[in-house]
Amino acid sequence: MSFHHIINSLKNRHLILRESDAVDDAPGIWSGEYAMHRTWNQMRFPADFTTLTGLRLTVLHGGIPNGNPGPDFLHAVLLVNEIRIRGDIEFHLRARNWREHGHSEDPNYANVILHVLAVPPGPSFVPESDYYPKHTIIFREKTPAPSRDITPARCVRECPDSPLSELLNALGWRRLREKALQSQHLLAVLDMNDVCYTKTLRGLGYSHNTLPMELVAQRLPLSLVDELTVHLNHEEQFGFLMGCTGFGGFHDIDLPVWEELSEQFSLVPLRYHQWQVLRHRPNNHPVLRLFAFFRGFQQLRKLFNQGYQTSLPGEYIRDMTVSVSVPGQFLEYMPHRTASIGERRSVEILMNCYLPLWLTDQEADFQILDKWIEQLPLLPLYTGLREFIRTSRWSEVLGESPRNPLQIQGLLYIRNQWCARKRCNTCPVFN
């Protein structure tokens, strides 16, 4: 069942296990398939699993979320017993859902190579039969940590006496290298500019709207965006984005440009309820974010392709933070009169998207990149990270919170690798 079908018809909350579905010794039962999708989409790859037939399976690339009818994730890359295969991934709570939903006879599911289940199947399940996909794994709520090339214990040995700032810098680089590894696997199936485009939109979505922003990137391919940003005027671009995101349909607005182009290119809009808009600041509205990105798209792509050796950080931030007025006919539907990407979000996109992609180059010059990062403006910590420091032992050692973007990456790495997993005995700061 695709993301679109789950959200549109079952609304996720109804996808819970009935009492009669209980399985003895089930390690943890998800609230629904959407919860599985969301966690999978946020995972760091590569990640190791064991199939129900005992094969070692490494997920190199978890696939691209599918907003249309068909498998949940498309174009995944797996390594099964050291053999690389590519195909689609389908999620279900139970094995029998595959047959109950009619996937065996549906040609849209013919390329599914991995069936991901919430709980183990019963004794009647026959893995690798004609009725089921080639490989099946159990995706538990507390999935083992993805494989890493450097263990926490080795990190302690490497930086036993380093000042805290140096340690945060070192771990910040480590986090960027891991992001580069994830990008490298994505580049196995997508072009560099397509990966940059998708990751940038994910960055514009913050944590709440990461998935719908990725669906926008999937439904509006880069080649089409290139044409739209050149040939559509200010008002037409905004109207097109209102239609694409589903906000136009929600407000029942007449959008002739969207209607014409969606029919011409067979574009399917997102649904309004796929977005989370209530907890956002007014200028973080998805349409405003996309509009600001569209207006600076051509220049940003030019700078990205020029690379870090010829383009300075200030050029990117200047083009990302340009404020654009919302067309008059749409003002009543928007919470803010202008659209822009703030300085902090711009820096975060550079750190989480652009730099990791540049690091995939085997000849990347780390000295130049290090100086490049030093030129980025200092950032205030976002609320979640400030709260993490306030309620943890970090408040004892940090004093003034780090504002250097690389050190913030290092702090995030420590929080995710040690604090969140309660690996206090191997923490490189407190041991």
C-alpha cells in the first residue's frame, strides 16, 4: 500500500493490530504502516538486516518514497550476500497483507524485491514463494543501529585529551562524511543535481514536512522545475505551487496554470492533510518555502555546480535569503506577505546537503572545505538542541552553547550516537 493510499483512505491511525492479530513474543508492534515509512525514511544507510531465510541483507539506499499507487519506496539498492540488486520495497504489518491487498496480481508490484514486516509471520508463511517478494525482513521498532565504519570506543581512543571544541569539530566532520556516504549510495540511482534538488527540498521541510517535501521533488522532476522557473512569471509560479502542494484545492482556488500543466505533464497534487502547518512559524509555510526556492533556483544550481572552490558561502546565503513578495491574489491564503529562506535554514542546507555531496568527490580538498565552513555565519541553536543541552549533562561542560556550524554537527552526532541511545559508558566527553 502506498503512502498516498495510507494517508488518504486509512489515515494511519486505523492501521493498528487487532487483538486477534496478536503474536506471541512480538518485539514491538508499530502503530501503523505510516510510522514504519517515516522511520525508514529517516534512517541512516547502510543498515544491516537478516532475511527470514537467513541471508545477510544490507540496505545501501532505502529507496524514494512513492506518492502514487504502487510500492511504498522505489529504486532501492540492496546487497544480499554481497550481490547488489535494485528494485522496490513494500511495507506491511503482517505478511498476509501482501495477498489481502492483491499485490500478487498487481503489475505495479512486479519489481518489489524486499517485503518489510512489522511482526514475524505465522507458520503457514512460505518465504521466497511465488506469492511473496524475493526477500523478507522484520523491521522492529527498536531496529539495531545502522552499520558504522567507526565504533564509539574507537572514537574515545582517538580523542581522549582533545579540548571540547576540537572534539566537536572532529565529530562534525565525521557526521558530514557519513552523510556523504549516504549521498554516494543515492548517486548510484540518481544524477548529482537530482540528489541536490531532493535533499534541498527535504531541508526546506524541517522535521515535520520532510516526507511531503520529498514527494514534491518526486512529482516535480528537476527538468520540469527548470522549465517552470524560466517560463512562468511571478504569479504563475505561485499559483502552480499552490496547486501542486494541495493548498489550492483546500482553499478552492481557481488555478488555470496548474490545471493546464498538471494535465499536460500528468502531475498529481499532494493532499492538504499530508502537510503539518499548525506548529510552524508563518514564514515556514510550505508554499512560501517552495516559492522562495523556485525564485532563486537557477542561480543556486549554478553556484552548486561551480563548487566550493569558486563560490563563497556568502553567495549561497545571499541568494537563499532574498525576500520575495507573495502575489496579491494569494495574500489572503498565506500567513505571511513575503517568502524567504532564513539564514539559519540556508546554512543548515549547505551543511546537510551541499557539503556532503561535494565530499563524495574522491579528490575533495578538505583544507579548502574547512576554510569554506569557517566563513559560514555563527548560528543560534534551534529549540530542540537547546532543550537537549539544558536537560542533560552537557550543560555542565559547554558553558556557552556552540554556534559554529561544524561544532553543531558534532553536537548532533554525539546526541544521536550516544545520548539518544544511552551509551553513556562510551561517551567521548564524559569518559
